[in-house]
Amino acid sequence: MHELAPEDEIYARIGEEGFARLVAAFYRRVTDDDILGPMYPRHDMVGAEARLRDFLVGRFGGPQRYIAQRGHPRLRARHMPFKLDLRARDRWVALMEAALVEARIEPGAAATLRGFFADTATFLMNSG
């Protein structure tokens, strides 16, 4: 078990490059995923990747590009159109876990991000 990095230090530890590697690794898995893939418009995968990357950068201590471009994240409202049940939640977390490993995010930052991803994915569930 690794010691959790403080949330406001994640960006300083992994930088733009770390978040770029992480989000790219995640979306490579989403594209062909039978549960999550259909939720993402094929024509906007690059946009989806940029939005997640900018959200995470801002959330964890970096520049606030997401808020500057899109306003408050309103995560529940933005995800409401999708059926997010336990199966979708668990798949999202599993794909992000694999992305954390592939991106070789340093252990303290990865531990903090794992907790955030699991908690947020649970929070966004909107279907039994």
C-alpha cells in the first residue's frame, strides 16, 4: 500500500504529461469496450479525451482550463443521459485502473487517483 499524495500535489507530481498518458491509455480501452464504448460518440473521442484530461488537471492542482471553457463540471448533470449502473461503474474503474498501470503514474499519485476515481464513479451511478 502506498501513501496517498495530497490531492493538490498530484499535478505537481505527474504534470501535464502524466495526465495526458493516463487519459490516452484510458480512451484506448474505451473505444472498443462493449459497455462503455457505446456511450461515447465516435466522432468526438478526441474531444472527450481533452475534456477528461482538462478536468483532471484542474481538479488536481493544475490550470483551470476545463472551468474556463465549460464552466462548473456539474458531473451528475453531464452524466445523467447515460445509464450508469454498477456494471458500467465497475468497468469504468477497471479501465482507469489499467490506464494508471500503463501510464506508470507514480505510486502516491496513483493511490490518490484510484480513490477519487472509485468514489466519483460510485457518485455518478444513476441506475440500479
